[in-house]
Amino acid sequence: MILDVLAAESAALVAGLPPDRWSRPTRCDPWDVRELLAHVRVAVGRVTAMLAAPAPPAATVSAADYYRPDARFSAATNADRVATARSAVAGDELAAFTATVSQVVAACRAEPPGRVVRTRHGDPMLLDDFLTTRVVEVAVHGFDLADAAGVPSWLTPAAAGTLQDLLLGPGRRAPDPAHFLRAATGRASDPELLARLSPRLLALG
């Protein structure tokens, strides 16, 4: 269940990220570690407001289509992401992230199968598909946070499987999932691997 994948990957982040490296810069300029984690928390927390809104009649956007290169990744939208994360920074960012994930998991467990939500970009999506995009946020930015903090990354097997299903198609697997996912999301360079596996490449902010 995708909700369990999100919960497990989020717990791995909290366990793996040292709480004393907040001011280190990340590859997601201009955020430092604290601000980047605040961004991930805001991204996951959007689910709560979406569930409080009326459900669209049908889903028309998949998890993969959510990452299409349009205005959601424009300079203006990215600037808004930066400002929103900075304004949301908490004193104890790990505790705030844990609380947000717990609220989202509890809210989602109360929803019926096939629940449709509308994203802030206007996309009508199945809740499970949107939760898949939240796993992408937590897992991919997990690489960024781990690298900035100077610790090993904590990618869980379940999250690795979810992302490979999204990028390669159900059941296809890379020989080294973490390296593949880093390469496919611009965190590592391996053009030969990407040419051989031909993954779906996502537009990422």
C-alpha cells in the first residue's frame, strides 16, 4: 500500500538525518538542510488540505503525468516554493516533519478506495497516485539531504520499488536502484545506464 511506503520512507529519513547539520548547503540551491526538509514537509502536508476539499468527479492525471514540464516548474513557481519553505521552517524540523506525516497518514486511512483529489496545480488525481508523488519527494530529496549532511542515504526498498515502477514500468528493476534513481533524477551522471534502461524522465522543480 502506497501509504505504508510513504510512512516507511519518512521514518527512514527521520532516523537517518542528523539533527545538527541544519545550516549545510544542499544541491537544491538556495535551500540549506533545514529549509529543504521544510519544503518536503510542506509538500507532504498538502495532502491534508486536498482531502478537506470536494473530490473531483474523476481522475485524469497519473503520477507520471503530474511531472510534466509546464508552469508548475516555472521560475515563478519555483520562487514561490523557495519562499514557502523558508516561511515554514520549524524550530524542531524533524519533529514537525514526523507530525505532518502522521497527520497525513491518519487522514488518508479514513478515505475510501478510489478517492480522487485535486492538486494545487488543478490536476484531478487518484489519492494513491498523488501519494506516489509524495514518495518521490521524500525519497529523491532524501538523497539531497543525506548528501548535504554527509551521511549514507537511507532509501528503503519499498520506496525504491515505487520509484522504479514509476520510471521504468511495473516490475522492471535496475541493478543498483539507488544509483539508477540518482542518475534518473539528476543526482548522478550515468548516460550509459539511462540509455540502456530508457526510463521516463520527470520534470522536477
